Amino acid sequence: MIIRRAKKVLHEEARAIKKTASMLGEDFEKAVELISAAKGKVIVMGIGKSGLVGRKIAATLSSTGTPALFLHAAESLHGDIGVIEPRDLVIVLSYSGKTEEISIVLPLIRKRNVPMISITNNRDSQLGRNSDVVIPLNVDKEACPMDLVPTTSTTVMLAVGDALAIALLEKKGFSPDDFASLHPGGALGKKLLVTVRDIIDKTGSNPVIREDSTVKDALIVMTSSRVGAASVVNEKGDLVGYFTDGDLRRGLQNDPYLLSKELKSVMSMKPTTISADSLAINAREILKNNEFDNLPVIDSDGRVIGIIDERDIIREGI
């Protein structure tokens, strides 16, 4: 019974989102154009559950290149409406479009002569009639069996807010670098900002050996390094191969005299490399996709300057 009810709620909300998506049109485009043209910030206003959704929409807009803040409709009646400036734009969220606080604040918004977009289920409401653009929710009923608790309406409202943010992101050409500049902290910041160079500078590990050395010599170099691998170079210092402890173990199974062999006869030729200026998350993907433990790092001149290891990337929290 519990799972059946839960699935019904999810299906009903999913259907409402699909219905709203299928009916999006000129109003949505006008809203995106208005927001994009705004010289100031976007003020997202709501109350109750719509207000909670509004906080998230404002946060998503701000994090994707559209400066925004949330204004509680009730608090706006006690001085906070002063935050709205002539260059701003207001987005009002209200399922019914006729909440008491919203009705009171509408004339105050209009008096400021700023563009106003509403996201509501009632285009003909006082809110709808006073808006420059109305984005309709097209919600038939709440997922609540009594059709009372805001459920489907707030889910669709939130989804419409996400759609606005992403449409604006693409219209403005918001890039991963832009995103990184707004998310310098936490896991997101590390994924978007930490480079391979940042990691190898911390480890200082760069085991290198000449190609005419023996496997035994390579074993000594690898043992002195925690990564269990060595970059193999020619007499000019160019990277020509790579040798790992895995290569050593596999080689010894087939050749008991492996330690006396020259590296160039047993090393991996043309190894996969990564630039020191690449993002560490890209290194993680290369390691994962190729089932590597580590790989050599090269500078802009193609010279090997270190080895990045999977454990170091994990330690960085990436």
C-alpha cells in the first residue's frame, strides 16, 4: 500500500511536468528574453511552499550566471520591498495567483515600474492580469488525495524554475569556467578548479629512468617512489615509454631473467599522458576508463614532469 501510494505520487507529478513541458511556448521565451535583458538582479518572490521553491530558484539562477535573490512576500510589506530597484525584474510564484500577501504587494511592485513575470496555475487571477508575462503551470490537481497539500504544484513550479535557469545559462553562453568561478568551495570547486599540476606539486613524485637502463635499475627507481611506476625517457629526455609494477609482475611470470633486460625491450610504448594544466577530474576519467592506476604528466613542451596517481586524486576529494 505504501509503495503503491508513493509510486502514484511520483507518476502524477511526472505527468504534470510532462504536460507543462508540452504546453510551454511563447510566454516562456518572452520570460527568458526579459530576464536576459534585465540590467539589475532578479527578485524571486513567494510565500509558503511557493516561497520555499522560490529560494531554490533564486539560488539556481545566481549559481548559473543570473544574479538573483529571494524576497518573502510578507516581509516585503514590512520594508523589504525596498530591495527592488528600477533595473531589477521580479518573478512571483503563486499557484492560485490570489494569495492575500501577493495581492497586497502587487500594486507596490507595479509602482516601481519593473518587469514582472508570474509562475502560476491561474492566468486570469489578479497576479496573472498584472504580470508582463505569465508562465502557466497547467496542474490539474495535487498529488495529495485531498487535493489540498502543495505537492504537484510545487514540483512543477520548481521544474519550471530549473528550465528558466538552464535556458538562460545557454543563452548567455555560461561556461564551465564561469561555473567554477562561482563554486570555488567544496566538491564542485575541486572538480572544476583543481588541475593535475596542483596535485603533482603536492606529491613531488617524478620517477624517471633512461630507456637503456635495466629492469632492475627501474625497480630501484620505482621502489624509491610511492607510485609504483616510472616514466622512461631517451637520451634527449623525451618520454618514450612507461613501466609499472604491474608490467614487472606480468613480465616475471614469463621471463625469470627479466631484471637483466633493457627497459626499452619490455616497457609500454607510447604511453597515455596528460597535460599538467588539465583538470584533475579529466585525469580521473582517463584512469577510470583505461583501468590505470597512474599515468605520466607532461608540460607544454612535452617533457615529463611527474606522475599522477589515482590515490592522490581520491585524497583530494575529486
